[in-house]
Amino acid sequence: LGTIYPGKWIATAISKGGQTTPLYRTFYPEDVDVSVPHVAPLCYGREDGRHEPFLRKVSTEENRQRIEQFQLEVLKRKATLLPLFEQYCQEKKYLFRAPMAEIYDFCVLEYSFALWQWGTPTSTIPATDSSDEVLFKHLMQISEPGYFDKQTSTASFFVQAARELGYYGYDTRPFKKYLTIKSSKDYLRRLMLPEELRNMPFEKTLSRRIKKFLKKEDPKMIFIYGENDPWTAAGVTWLKGKKNIHVFIQPGGSHLARINTLTEEQQQEAKQLLKQWMEE
């Protein structure tokens, strides 16, 4: 296309595409002039290990406690909420690779990640003495079980994540007393992958190659992250001392962080960089 459109080229994308943007720049460093990855993680393993500590420190202790109390409450009420959950899944025609009670557990574990990822205000979390219906409705709004459905449209991504893109794990320690599952370890392979791919090993070559490229080279790139987005735990926020690679973190931001959600000062700096690079 460069022969048809000979001007400057910018590659940009979000989330999964955000991962692809530095990957593309690593393998084809001269193809584009500028790269702008949005909320792009660079994970080092199938369960990377940096997301769980991130969630233990994100935001304020008050907000984290409110989330954990909700999770504990819906686990304590599993006897009454599980029938609602089963009915809900039957109506949606979901099919799972684990018993329904285990999928319920995983929805509760996923809740904190999903809430912070999309920037849902903790003020929307119902009080722990709310009715079963109110608690269940909120859980489904934040951590819907279709995420674990065998027929999900994101199945190909889960295969990629399990093979080389990496993913995140869960901290089960606060909830052990109430969980049906003994461990959440290797849940991605167990719940999201088809049987014939269960034994597929994780390959670290890709993440190592991207990390080496970013550390050694200095292409014109602008990384955008949200401060409270759990994916930022695996962001390239460690990149320092670069002339051309810039990392912006939106204060209090989520996975919806974009150039236009940054602070006014950050926006001006990012836009000025782009303008300068396009005119060079």
C-alpha cells in the first residue's frame, strides 16, 4: 500500500490489537513511521504472575475491600445463587468444560479483574445485605459466564494466549473456604481450550523477542495505559530513558484509556509528538 499512499504511516490498535502493534513493529520495524499501541500487555507466561499483586494494590484499600466483600458474599450464598446461575446459563445455552459450581467460582474470581478492567465505579457494588436477585444481577453485569462458554467467539484468542501471548491468573487465597475448586491454576488450558490442544506448551520466544527489541531499539512509539487497568500490570511501563518511545498512563484510567482520555497535559504532549513526527 505504500506505493499507493506514499505519506507517513501510523499503526494503532487497542487491547489484543494493541499487543499486535509492537509485535508488528518488532518483526517489520521499517513498515510504519509511528506506532500507537493502546492498553497493550506484554505477558511472559500463560499465567503471567504480575496481575494478582497489581489487584492487591490497585486504587484504595476501601475500594478493594468493597470488591472482596462482594465476592465473599456471593460465594457464601452459593447455595441460593447457584440455581439462579444454572437457570441463567441454560437460558443462554452455554456449554462449559467444567461443572456449573466450578464455573460459578471462576465468575466470582474473574469479578475483580473485570470490574477494574472496564472502570466500573465501586459505588455500583450492592451492599452485602442486598437480596439474592440484586447480588446475582450485579455479578452477571460484571462477570458474565459467557466468558467461559465452549462456543465463545474468542476461542481463537484463548488458543493464542495459551500458546504465546500469555494471560493472567487468579488469587484464590481470600476465598478458599468457600470455593468448590481446589485451585485455579491452569484454568485457561482447562476451561478455554479444546481437548486436542490441552497439552500445548507455552512458548516464550515471542515475548522475549518483543522485549529485546523494545529495550535495544528506539522506534517512534506511544504506549497508552490506564492506571487501574489490570492489564497495565503487564504493560511496558518499565521502559525508561528512551528518546522516541513514550509511555502515558491515564490517572485512574481503565482498559478504555485512549489519547483523548489522558489528562490535558498528557494529551498535548502526545499530540505534539505525533504532529512533530508526521512533519519530519
